[in-house]
Amino acid sequence: MKSVHVTAPSTNSWVDIEIPTPGPSDVLLRIKACGICGSDALYSQVGGIPPRQGATPLGHEPAAEVAEVGAEVSDVQVGDHVVVDTMAFTDGLLGSGGAQGALSEYVLVRDFEPGHQLKVIPPHIPWQVAALNEPMAVAYHAVNRTEPKPGDKVVVFGAGPIGLGAVLGYRRKGVEHIVVVDIIPSRLDKALQVGADAVINSAEEDVAARLVELHGDGASAHVRGVRPGTDIYLDAAGAPPVPTTVTSIAKHGATFGVVAVHKKPVELDFGAILTTELNLVWAMGYPTEIFEVTDDIVENWEKYAVIVSDTLPFDQALDALELARTPGAADKVVVTFD
């Protein structure tokens, strides 16, 4: 079967590998869609992930159909549509340094455990939407790390897939008001479509002043001057100005969550931040959230479908990787399989 691997620094290639043979406790998946993540470009840039540098299978945002089940397997059956916990494979992280990747025609779930690696979804959910399950779990973990409460006022920097997923997650948590900040008008339009209350184009507007208008004045005896009354800031952009902006405008006791990957060091003025008692939290992966988001995707799949900007067939997977890594070319690219 065909599979996409990182074969050298900045080089992705087609390789031919054997279709896995399931044992009695295994499940063979026929991949039907796989999203492209920003980390795929990073894996490629460095030549793959040790110990598989030069031979790293790609693809960690899959949706699949059960193709074959072992004799000892219960809970799933041939033909089921499933989403996948890519961190629960016994042969390594699927598509992130493990022995397999979901930019392949088939993937084998070894040592299947009911409720652990797979969750069955209704067949009417489009495959490209089902493939959002993994990045939406990343977004929801970021939401959980910031510990939102009903009535909170939230700002999300970045209206890419993770930022939009965070908007949906914060809405489920019952926050009062969500603002999304970005510099691309089409992305800001999508933010409004998925549930943001307001948007700010930071290339055209003063973010701090606009947030004071939207969230009120959060100045206090600890932190004087006019400051937004925002309770939570989430960096899903990874742009260098975001941490500096947040730490210079945050009110006392606000929370700043970072889920974005910053490719260069960020300098912060800890002396100025000290009086704010700003809570700084980080989010990576999805320790518990991978299937917590699934029911919401199923219930509101039309809203999640807005996140997908481009779909390409599997035979154009190399083009899909190139498209996804080109700044400004696409928002969310998903590879679909016949």
C-alpha cells in the first residue's frame, strides 16, 4: 500500500509498504481522511523523528472505517466509522514518531481495548469533519487548562483550527463573551460563524483599547491604569507580539494560556508582570479530551465543517503537505481517501 514518510530533511516521499495483518486482538483501519497539522511541516523540516529520522510515517489526524477485526475483538465491527486516539497506539504515537502514520491506506490498531483507541461515530458525519477530532481535542485541552467559568470574558489570539476549536470549547463551558484576534479577515469571519461574539483585526485596531470597550475596565489597586476586564487570554497564534501584548494589558489575576508553538524565544518583563499575578499555563496534546470532543462534533458537525478550508485526494497528499505549510495559502487542509 502507499504511505507518506519523511525521508530526509524537508523531504516527504511516497513509499510502498505491506498492508498490516491483524492478529486476534487487533483492528485494521481503512483510513478515510487525515488532516494536515503544522507539526507535520516541523517533522519534515528536521528530517523526521528519532529513532525514525529518514523514515518517519506522517499523519496524526485520522478518521477511519473498520476494515477487519480480530477474533477476540468486541465493541467495534467491520464497517464502523471511527475517530482515533493517536496517542494510544502500542507501537508509538501514530504519525508523530511511531511505527505507523495515517497518511497511509491502512493502519493497524494492535492490542485493541474498548473505549481506549477508537470511538464509533454515526455514518452521516463527513469524513473531513470527523478528521478534526484530534486537533479539536488539542484545542479543548487548552480550554481546560485555562479553567474557564461561566461568566468569564475570553480572548483567543489566532483564528486557525486550534483557535476556532477553542472558541467552540469555551462556548461549551458557558463563558460570557469571546473575542477572537487575527489579521486575516476571512479567518475572523469564520470565528464569528463558529460562535465568537466579536473579532479584532490587530493589523487595523488597537487591541487593548478595543478590549476595554468590549470587556470593560479591569484596573485595580494592584494594577493601575486602564486595562481590559478580560479574564482569560489564549495564544493559539504563536505570533511573537502576542505574549508581550497579553502581559502588558492583563488585569490582576487573569489567566494566559499558551497552546501555540513559538519558534523563537520570547522575552517578557517579569518585573512588570509580577504585580498582575498573571496565571500562565501551557497546553499540549490531550490527556483526557480526545473523545470528550467527539459528541459535540457529531451534534454540531455543520459548525465544525466551517474550519476545513481545503480537501485534497490521497494521491495529492504531498501537495496537501506543501499547501498546509505555505503561510496564508490555506487554513485547514484535509486529505480524503476514496
